[in-house]
Amino acid sequence: MSITAFKCPCCGAELTFSSEAQKMSCEYCGTELEVDAVSELSRNEQSSDDMNWSTVSASTVDIDGDICTYTCNSCGAEITGDRSLGATTCPYCDSPFVVNDKFDGMQKPDYVIPFKVDKDKAVEKFKEFCRKRPLLPGNFMSSHRIESIHGMYVPYWLFDCGAKAHYRFRAHRVTCWTEGDYDVTRTDHYMLVRDGSMDFDHVPVDGTTKLPKEITEAIEPFDPSGAASFNPAYLSGYLADKYDISAEESRPRADERIKQSVEFAFRETASMYTGVIVENSNISLENGKIHYALLPMWLMTAKYNGKLYTFAMNGQTGRFVGELPVSWAKFWALLVGISAAAAVILSILLGYLGV
């Protein structure tokens, strides 16, 4: 097993991927290099006497079958992680490294979407997210403590396919009018048949058990046009795991998401009716392809009143999600205010109507 750390050719410090510059960057001397150039130099390091790139062997010790110990090539410290660990930062000397073997052969991703949003922007998004929550306890912003914030590449399976569908709907349309002193309601019933086809590209399903679906799906969508061919240099300075849920195990969720999208599209063709119910449906998928990709996410935890709250942000688009504490005093005050306003409006209406 080998570990790669990308060294700056000017000062020897570690290079990390900069989301702002979209290049490999040295925070000490300011050197910036293209990602492809870094990889090319890394491949040629054996024949170059001028560059200081390090690729060293790392010792691996199994613990309970699922945990491994890796040796940092900068300071020699031992770092413990599970078998899916693909990239991390040494907690002792803060040096980033990539575990090469995790991305060899069938485990090598087809694509990676590089980070577009940096850590400072992630923190600012967190503050903005909090400012928009009127029921947040008044002292949350001043007394909470950010426990951790990590940029990580999450493994996803991306499904491409064509879908042919047949739907039979039962629909009705309600029409109301007045005839003299009578209010008339008419309900017409219809049977609708719809046939058609749709194409799907890059339907995402996360391939990790470490994060709940409520987070990995909530930060979508990702823009596939920003994807690049996999290069381990993109991972430098971030955490990364390989998948621990296989493509085959992810297919039921992909099928479910595709079916939901097809049904929504077919229902839209019957939007002129008052109500529509599915009586029968049949969907067949064809020309299926599966891609393996690493997609960027900022994961943050904050502690407030002894409880940890988890937040996540799409590292490409900046979409932010998470759970915040609720001030019940503010909730009841807001409810009382709404009730009082409703009572005033009702009183005005009754007075206007002379009731």
C-alpha cells in the first residue's frame, strides 16, 4: 500500500487543491500549479533530480479486520482509519496525503467534481443559514461552538439510462356555477392513457453508509458539467472515502428516483384536471450505464447546550442544509401574534358584513 503527498517544488511544503484558484497551491510560498502538471511531475519523479515529490510506502496494521493504521510520510505518526479511507490530513503535522491503493483498478472513480467553495465561504453560509431562522434561540450565534468542519469527497454512483413508460390515470374535472338560487357542481370523469420515453443522465445515489441520505440527497443537485476525469491531486487537503455500498446495492434507490421523476413528468401532462390518480403503470429501463464519482461536501458540527448539530454544504454550488435548535418561547410568541392578527382581521370582516 502506498501513500502520496504532493510536495511544492519551490519550498518543499505540502501542496493542496485550492477551490478558489482551481489549482494545486502552496500556502507557504504561494506557488500554484495546474492539477495535470502536478500529476505529470509525480509520474516522472523517479527520473527527475530537480523536483522534491514524495511517494513512500506506508505500513498497514489490521485492527478487528476493518480498521487500518497508516504512517504519515512527513512526520512518521500513525493514523488510524477504516478500510474505505482514501484521503485525509495528518492530525499531528497537518500534512495531506492520498492513499493510492483505494483508487486502483475497479475502485478508481470515473469522475471527480472539484471543490468550488472554500472553508471560509462554508462558515459564512452557516452564519447566513442561521440568520434566516426566526425561531433560532437568541444566544445560539454567541454561545455555540463549532466542533469540526471538514471538506470531504463523498462517493456517489451516477446512473444513466433511457426509460420507456406507460401510464393509465383516472382523472376528474370539477366545474361550479350558479343557476338562480342554486349553486351547481358538476364532476366529469376521464380515463387518461400516456405513453412516452425519457433519458436520464447522472442520477446520483451516494455510496457510503457513513452519512444519512437526508444529508447526501438534500445538498443536491450537483452540476455534472463541472466534472473532471479523476486525478488524486484533487483530493489533496481534503478527506475522501471510497464507496462501501456497491453499485448493485444502490440500484433500487436509483430506480426509485427515476420512477418518481417519470411519474411527475407524466402527471404534468394532466395538470388541467382537478385530480389525477394512477391506476396502472409500467416502466422499462434500457441502455443503462453506471459511473463512479467523488463529489464535494463540507460537513460541519456545532455544539449548543450539550447537543451536537450537523450541517452540510454542497462544495460545488454552496447549497446548505442542516438542523438548528428551536426557541419554543419564540414559537409560542409567534403563534400568539398570528392568532391575534387573525382575530383582528376577522373582527374587521364581521363588522364590514354587519354581522
